Amino acid sequence: MNKYFRELTVAIALALLILSLAIFAPHFFQAQPLVSRLTSQMPALVAAVGIALVIISRQIDISIGAQFSMCAIVAGVTASAGFPLGIAILAALVTGALMGAVNGVLVAYLGLPSIVVTLATMVTWQEALRLWQQGRLLALPNGIQWFGLSQQVGQIVVISVAFTLVVGAAWAMKNLSGGRHIYATGTDAEAARLAGIDPKRTTFRVFVLMGLLTGLAAVLNLVQSPQVQPNCGDGLDLKTIAAVVVGGVAISGGRGTMWGVLLGMLLLANVNPALTHFHQPPYWEKAIQGLVILLAVVADGLRSRKTQF
Amino acid sequence: MSNTEHSMGSQTLLQLSDIRKSFGAVRALKGVSFELNTGEVHALLGENGAGKSTLIKTITGAHHPDGGSMRVAGIDVSNLTPSKARELGIACIYQQPALFPDLTVSENIGLRLKKSGLFSRVRWTAQREHTVELLQQIGAEISPDAVVRTLSMPEQQLVEIACALGSGARIVVMDEPTASLTQKEQLLLFKVVSDLRKKGVGVIYISHRLEEIFTLADRVTVLRDGESVGTYAVDSLTESAMIKLMVGREMSSIYPPSEGALGATVLKLRGLGCAASGISGVNLEVRAGEIVGMAGLVGAGRTELARILFGIIPADSGEIILNGETLQIRSPREAIARGIAYVPEDRRRHGVILEMPIAQNMTMASHPRFFPNGWLRLNAEQQLADNFIRDLGIKAFSSDAPGGSLSGGNQQKVSVARWLATQPKFLILDEPTQGVDVGAKSEIHKIIRGLAKEGLAVLMISSDLPEVLGMSDRVAVMRNGKLVDIFEKQDADAHSVMSAALGTNRNEVAS
């Protein structure tokens, strides 16, 4: 069977959805709303790349939503304090990397299970944020939204940054030694160690990278509105993990591509607008998304049963 | 006290005839017959891989034989399952007791003996009393309320024996029960075994310690290469005769000859030890172009020594000297950088990543060498893989196919290729031909000899005695974590190597 079979099936599903929209609801393709919808999905796409790395290395990170909110607020506060946009972006990235490093140390070097570690850090960041901001909406100074550019240009910048990142990550996973290390560690950490790869270091770096990408995702979200909410990352964990799983990344580690992540994200993100354009009530969205995830998991399960050696 | 000929009224309890069992292409049992009487201790003897475990698993219902018949107390029992075996009164006491560590002794025994529904009540008092009774029967001084985790290994074995007794076992299998026991604990166990015999229980006793067999057993059945060589009254045999029965076979295949002079010493071990893995005082030299075979029983510490040399469990005493330089090796990464390679025993888990393409498997350990700046050169990788596939005669569709798509022998070649790609100076092979078919085996032998000819120093761990004798320039023997003997090629014969491995010759090389 083709190596990219799984990605292909998602691509076909997405193509069918788009095709039926083109036939039955051509309004869907009006340029401006389409670009706006796409832009709004970019932060989650960037975060999903990070989650994909974590899952490929056979770990999980459910603190992603809390990290995202924290990074957004740090960037927002930095900008409000009068620092230029560049510094605010840097602050978000550094904050993300630090939070990732905390998870990384606990998981990789103390050997604690990532689901428990990231659950604990999730609650910690959330509560710290609550005490700090008391749930206040943070208004951003001028010049932040759309990077101080026009909305159209800003949207294009956001989309290009995200897509460049996906392409870059896909390339790196295939062509860099580090990418290979992540796959090897996720497939069998002990086998990787025997081949001279340091699975602890690899795992640590993946978590740091994940934090960094969450920081970037938070920035891409921040620039889309004039204010920032201290709970803007809520629900991001489920959204990204779902996209990654639908895109064919094995939850048991070691397998998956960034192209799959991109396709999974686009497929899930289009459920809601498709409902609208087909004039169906929007509350079906979650149910359909759930069904798609279930389908993907069942397909993976059947497939791995067949290819058991 | 032992070796009494069958006491009165002794009956055949278990009868196996012509049992056959294959795993893929490997024929583990080729028609074994075995008989156990009531009130008898019957020892099962054989080298590693002679088929003892497979036979035991057949008796306990864990394996289904491909052919032959099995009778318990005269009744034919085909289609034996573990639970059916238990009902028939067959119990097995393993080296590592399979108890629930967080439950108490009486809870464990209760769980094991009572088949109960989800909602049936636990009768605590009765259960506890029963436990006390069983423990008394075997003379074990263990509290029924002790949590199993807090018990020592022999105490846990006693609990297992109590279970076996409580279940009314008529046939008790003991698989190397004394391997982890102290002298005193052994005596206690021996007493329990002779008590069982007095009760009319048939005991199948597996041990590598010949003196135990002489002390305990009435009869011994020797297995060799999946066949039963014969059953003998223990009285009628000497130690030396037993060893001869275990190893006596002709060389079945031709090994590539060693030729050419040996080079300089590549690896030198001086008093190497590691408390954590029970290795101590290992002295060894391996020269360029030399294959040193390493023999010993399972658990003698051969793999542990390899893991020390490869930095998986670093040494805590002694020296590793590679090409004249004393090294501290603390991780596989360091070992690889120094030119040490280790083809591990567990090929399917550690040797080859089954999901990964062949080419990626081959370069996996040499990224720093091939891709020093972290960029993979996929074309170069492909080229390298194709070369290895050609040079080692690997049968594969393409270098893109996953490792799991290959046969065992070809997987092993990929594993070897991975380590050759690191350009090692010293290569450790751990059971390089285990579970590999005959053709691939001789190809792998040729590859190994070819590598030595090119000047590699090779340490080959193998439980396959003919392989060790046929391939090695010298044979080192390990026992109980020590390197006890080294034979030159001309002095290495099956009998002396096996004697050294079993510890029956007393003139050990002082190391």
C-alpha cells in the first residue's frame, strides 16, 4: 500500500467537500470571506504542527491551550507597555519556549508521563493567568492589529507565515537528521538509544519546539483583533490533537507527516462553513467533527491490525 | 536419599510421545518423547535452545504442539490450554514468580485457587486459614498477611509452590528454581521437593547445575537440538557423560576458515566490572582480524558485558582500552564515536526498526558521520543502502521497503549493515544467527569472517555451540558474571567449553 495512503484519503475527502461546495454553494468561494476564514485557522494550524511533533515522538501535550493564552497575554502586556511589536513577538516566543522547556525537563529527564505533566502545567499556567489578569480583556495599542498594515496585507502575511512553516516543517522532518531522530524516538526510544540517538534530548527539544510554535501561533492570533482575551487558547488542545489524528499522525508515535496535519486541519475547519453554506443548522459541527475523528481512528486501528508483523 | 528406584505403586503420570513444534522455519521440537511417574523427580537437561522451554510450554498448555500425543494419567489430552492444564493438576514454578506484588500472600493464593464470579464474596477467614495450612505443609515461615512485594525471591517461589500444592497439582514443573537462591534457601527448596515426591507428586526439574540433578533427580532426560537424546537413571551417569550427551553432535555446517595473521590488539579489558549488572573482573583482549567467540549459559552475563562495552550500563570498575587509549564509555553515543558497534540480540526490537525503511535503518547509527551538519543527503543514503544490499546479499524489494517486510536473516543483515556504516574498529555481535534459517546463517557467517579479514576485531556472543567453535579464533567462556576460561582454537572442543560454561571443571583460569 502506498506510503501516503492515509494522507491521500484525507485529501480526497477534502477535495470532495470542496467540490460539492463549488457545485452547490459557490458563495463559499467569495474571495474576501474565504481569506478571512482561512486566516482565522492559521494559529491553530501552527499549533497543530507543534502537537504533531510531540505526538510523533510518542508524547502528548494538553497544556497547549494554556500556553497559547499565556503567550498571547505576555505579548499583549509587552505591547501595551509601549514596547515595539518585534519585542512583543519575541516575548511570546521566549515565553512559549520556556513553558515547553518546563514540560520537556519533566517528561524527558525526570521520565514522568507527559499526560500528567502537561495536565499539571496546564492548570498551573491557567491559574497563574487568572490571578495575574483576573479575566480582564486586554486592549491592544494601535499598530498591533495586522502588524500595523492593512487588513488584506496582514491576512496575507499571517497565511504566508503559517504555510511557510508547514512546508518548512515537512521538509525538515524528511531532510534533517533531527526529524529522523524524532521518528526513531517515537517508534522505539530504546532502539533509538542503541543507535546512538539521545531520546531524552530529542524529547526535550520537541517540547521546546512545541512551546516556540505555540508562541508563534499566539502571535498570529493576537494580530487578528484589537484586543486579547486571557482565555483565548481554550479548546485549542482538542482542536489541534483532532486535526493531527485526522491527518494520519499515529497517536502511538513514529508516524505522520506535516502534509497530513495540514489536510486534517483544513478538513475539520471546513465543516462549520460548509454547514452554513448548505443551510444546515451549525450545531451539527461538533458531531460531524467527532464522526470524522472517529472514522480516522477506526481506519488507523484496522490498518495497524492488518500490518502487524 | 535420592535416586530411589520407583517406589511401589508408581504409575505413569505424564506421557509425551513424538511431540513436534515449529516456529516458522525453526523446528524447536522434532519428535520429543518424555515420561513422568508419580513420586518421581525427573530432570530435563540440555543446552540453551535445545527445546526445554518449548517442551515445558507444551506441557503447561501455553504452546500447541504441531504433532505427537500427550497423556496425563493415561487420558489423552490434546488441545491443552493453560487453564485446562491447571485443572489437570499441572503447575509450573518459574524463575520469576508470577504473583501480584501489591496483594498479600493469602490474597494471591486465594485469587489463584478460587475461580469466582465478579459478585461472589471473598471468604477472608477461610482463605487465610487455607493459606496458613498450605504454607505449613511446605515448611515455609511466611506470614499470610505479608505483601508479596516485601518478600524475597525464594519466599515468592515458596508461595508459588504453596499455590501449586493448594491447587492439588500432581505434576509440578520447576524451571531453574535455584538460579537466584542462596545456599540455605536451596536446601529448604530441596526439602520441599523431596516432600512433594513423598506425596506422590511428579516433579519436572530443570537446572543447569549438574550437582543439583545428582542430589535431587531420579531420572534425567537429555534434549539436544529439539530431540530427546535419551532418558537415563541419574545413578548410571557421570557428570562427564551428561555433558557429552548434551553437546555430542557432529558439525552440521561448514564454517569459513580463518586465515591471515592477526593484527595489533584493538580492545583490551582489564578487571572490567559493573555491580549493577553482576559482572566482575573481566580480562580480555581482542586483536584486529580476530573473532573471539563468547560462550556461556543464558544469564551468565555475556549480554551484560556487551552492554557495558557499548555504554548502555557503564562499567564501575576496571578499564576498557581501545587502541591503546583508556576510555570512559557512558552512552551508546560515545561508544559509536569511539568506533565500537553492537549488533543487539533482540533484532526485531532493537536491531531494526520494523516500520522504518531499510535505508533509514542502515544510516540510523551514523548520522554524525554521514550528515555532520544535520542535513540528510537522501541520495547518498539511498546509494549507501543499495551498496549494502548488494554487498551483503540482502533480499529486498527496494531500500525504501520497511524493515519489517524482510525475513529474519535479511533483517539481521540490515542490522549488521547499520553498524558497518559506523565504520567500527570493534564489533560486538550478540546471537547473530538466532532464529535465522540455515542458508542465511552461513551467509552471515561469511560476512562476519569477511569483516575480520578486513581487520575488524570481532566479539561474537552465541549460544549456538557449533557456531562458536566453528567461527572463533578463540573462545571465551563466561559464567556467573565472570570470564572463567579462554580457549585457543585448537583447544576448544564442545566438551571442554560446555564444562567451563557449566562450571564442572575446577581448574579455572585465574583472572
